[in-house]
Amino acid sequence: MAERATGRIGAGIGLALLLAPALLWITLLIVLPHVDLAILSFRERVGARQYAPSLAQYATFFREPLYWHVFLRTAVMSVLATALTLLVSFPIAWVIAKIARGRSGSFLFVACLVPFWVSETVRTLGWMILLRQSGVLPALLVRLGLTAAPPELLYHDATILLGLVYTSMLFMLIPLVSSLESLDDSLIEAAYDLGAGGGTILRTIVVPHAAPGITAGCIIVFMLTLGNYLTPTLLGGKNSQWFTEQIYTQFITRFNWEQGAAFGFLLLALSTALVILGLRATGQRFGEVMQRS
Amino acid sequence: MRKIFGLAALCLCLTGVDGALAASSKLRIITWADYVPPDLVADFKKETGIDVEVTLSNNEEMISKLRATGGAGYDLAQPSQDRIVSVQREFGVYKPIDYSKVKLGQFQPALLDVVKRNATLDGQVYALPYLWGTDGLVVNTRIAHVGDYLDLCRPELRGKTSMRLRRPLLMGFAFGMGKDPFALYGQPAAYQALMDEVGARLIACKPNVKFYYDNKDQLLNGFRSGEVAAAMMWDTGGWKLNRENPDIQYVVPRSGALGWIDTFALPARGRNDAAAYAWINFVMRPANAARVIRSVGSFSAAVGTGPFTDPKLKAQFAASFPDAALRAIHWYPAIPPGLEEMEGKVLDRVKAAN
């Protein structure tokens, strides 16, 4: 009896030790800073080195149309980027999982992975070299006689979307490929035998089977996009504003940590709300999605 | 295998000890690009045995980093003179400078006075001048004719100009519109009205902007590739481009260039003040100051650099700044609290406008 109890205590200690690094990580690096930021966001400067609790930071966000315009813009563009990433990645994932199996499948997969061996900054600068007015692509267009003067392809919203889709494609591919691989080919063959067309098969067999993968990919890509700082800042034009840029500005160039913290929480709320909404709309559950993909 | 591990551990121990010993003779400077030339660092090490560790930054980042640590992490900082008093009042990230430890004879008295006046809080001085320069206009004279800030908005320059969305742009446009923003520093309501007016003008000017630059190389490359024909820019950047392409010139705006002075300031919790003072006295020696000028291209607050200075730079300076233009420079006064917040919102609106 006593032996068993010590055994259980031993197991408990073992479990605690195993969990300790993860728990320490979460508490020290995620929970504590967020608590600190939350406190910051609910105060207001009333004089030199004097602060009072207040809701002023959040009020500013709603009163100043500029800020929520940027906020909505970021949200809409992120949703758009996620949808585009899904559209582009799905055929690629299908090819990797179903058509080019074995060696050539893994070769294609590695080919998608290779760009990620260099840092995001370098990849984005690569796009800038290709797209800028004196860059490779505009020169090619002129050479081909399609335009008289080199067009400016950089600094448009479409350029931002291109960059975002490019940076996040891999994170959509991985869950998609793994969920498509588990789809039994005989189901599709049977459907064909029973006279179903391509569209029907996609709608009634492939998409429902891949749904957890699609949802997981969308969640990851959406969060990466919403929180991206580099791509919108470098590729975006003079009108482009991304909400993360606004947070950086508040913290670093305006010395207004209170406002920056409030913006940070608003962004967190936005991403949480949209993810929950997406899960509801597709009738999925977060835990299940993350487990199955 | 074990031997190798033992050896590695020994090495780690040794470097650890070494690091601990060296900590007392290490000077950590947070500063702008090119402000601390590597060859001077080597000479300083030879002379004093002190290692210099440089972190590159800009005004805002410098202040934000010091604020985050309460003034720890660095032994010497180099913010602009107008950004010291308000920051000190608000965040307390600096400690006063002990003028008795500085060879004041090495500084130009006029610049020393300006900085003293603008960086004094409660009877204590927080800064010494290091380098100065001006913001004005850089123009590719073959493509564009620009003589004042507002000329950047001329219709023929559509999509061919660049600006930096920071406070100097607001000041430049205000002066270009015939107003004196510095005179309104003490009247928040009037200042707000002026900034709103400047913001509206900048929004109207936006079709002319190719991009708002955020770093030096982005702008220099814009000029080199011919994508940018005119920009609001600092003097030495213009002179640098001028050496590469004589068509590109630094133009002092008719309504006056904007003069900045970057300083030495001691972070409140710096660990090595002695080394900081030693560096200040070392780097302001005429011969050393001249080497800094060559590295960064801006002007030094040191006296007696004349005989060491590059004649080309001297000629460029003399061509850009006849006596009248030199007298018309607007020097930034210390910023009172609250103004930067107003300016920030105006800049945000400009950036977001379509």
C-alpha cells in the first residue's frame, strides 16, 4: 500500500518535472509579459512619470477612425491572404499527396521547403529586387514590348498579398498534405464508378476529409499573416498600414507604451475572435483540428 | 571524446573568467551608424586598454531601449540635443554630465552653449555636443528644380520624390509654409492647428511621393537608380551622392535648413562612466575628430579639425552654405512634452491617407 503511494508520488514528480520546462516557458515568457502589458494598457499618463488607471487607450482606438480603419484593413487583407494561400496550396498539396507519390512527392515537398532555408528578410528583399521599377520583372515587360515605360510593381496592396501568400504557403501545405495522404483512393474510385463528377467528388469526399487540415492550415496562416510585420512594411506602399506597424510605432517612435499595449490586446482579441468564428462556421473544434492535422 | 568535452569545458571556464575581468574595462556605446569608426576603437584600445562595444540605433530606438531598462545596458548614448530634457523628465534614463571630467577646451564654445541651454534640467546638464548637420533637400538637378520644401509638391514631380515620415518633415513643411513651428512650442492649441495644416498639405502632396523612406540605403538607392528625383534629406547624404553623380546636389531650402546636434549622454545605470569620459576626451581630440568626420561625413563639435578635414567636403560645405544660409539654419529647441503625441497622430494620418 505504502509502496504504491510512493510510486504514485514518484510518477507525480516525474510528470511535474516533465511538464516544468513547458510550464516555465508559458508562465515566464507568455503569461507574465501579457499580464504586464494588460496593466500597461489600462493606464494613462497624467503628468511626468505619473500614471492613473483609465480606459483612455481603448477609447482612443474607437474615437480615432484612423486606427480602426487600419485594424479592419489588416483583418480583411489577412483573411484574403489566407483564402488565396489555400487556393494556391490545395492543388500543390494534391499533387504531392496523390499524384507524385514516393520519391518525386518528397522531392516536390523539399522544393517547397527550400525557400525557407533563407530568412524572411532575404526572401522579401528578393521580391523587391524582382518587382521594383528598375528591377528584373519591369525590365522584362519593357523588353517584351508589353509596356513602354517600366511599371512600378512594388508598393501596391497586391504586392503585399503576393508576399504574404509566398511566406505562408508552406504552413498551409504541411497540414493539407498530411490530411490528403490519409484519404483512401478507393473512395474516389468508387465515386467515379458510381458516376460522380469531379466537382461532386471534391465537394462530398475530398474537402470533408481534408477539413481538419484545411482549418489547421488556415488558422496558422491567418495568425502568421495578421502578426506579420516585415512583409507589409517592406512591400507595402506609401498608403499601406498594417496594424503591427502601428503597434511598433506606438512603442518605439512615440514612446507611448500604453497605447501600444492596448493595440496589442486588440489585435489578440481580433485573431481569437476570427479563429473562433471560422471554427464555428465550419463546425469544427479547435482541439480536434490541432490533433488530427 | 571525454577529453574533448573536458577541453571544451575548460575553454568555456576561461572565456567566462576572461569576460568577467574585461567587464570593468568595456565601454558599451549606443549610437548612430558610422559615429564610432572601427579604427578609432582600435586606437582607443591601444591607448587605454578599454574595449568598445557598439550598438547601432536611431533617436527613437535609443530612447526606447534605455527606457525599457531604466537606463541600463549601455555606458554612453548619443541622442539628439532636443530629445534629452523631455525624455529625462519623463523616463529618467540619463545621469548628469560632470563637466569637470571633460576637456571642455576641445569643444566649440557656440555648440557647447546651445546644447547646455537645451539639455539642462533642474540645474543639471545632461549632454555634450558631438556631431552636427542639417536637413534640407537633395535634388537630381537634371530632372527636377526644387528650391524649397514645398517645391517637392510640384505637379511635374508626381511619383518622383521621397520623404521620411518623422518630425523633421513636419518642421520643414511648416517653415516652407512661412510659419515658425518653434515659436509655437509653448502654445499647444496653436501648434496643433499648425500641425493639422501641415498634415493637410502633406496629404495633398502624397501623389508625388514614391515611397516614405525608413533607412538611408533605401533612399540612396532610390537616387542612384533614378527612381527618386528629389527628397527631403540630410546634407552629407546629398554630398555623398554628389561625389557619385554631379547632377545630384544638396540644396539649402530658401526657408532655411534644419540644424540638428547629436550629443554624448550618460545612461542612468551605465556601469563605466570613467571609460565614457575617457572616450569623450579621446574622440574629441582634433585629429581623432577629423577621422570621425571622414567616417560619417557630418561636422564635428570639436575645435581645430580644420587642417585635417577633407578639402572636398569643405568645398561642398562652402558651396551649400554661404554665410546667409548658415545664419538661417533653424536649430531645434528642446521639445516640450505633449507635442510629439500631436505630431505622431498627424504623421499617422498622412501615412494612412489615400
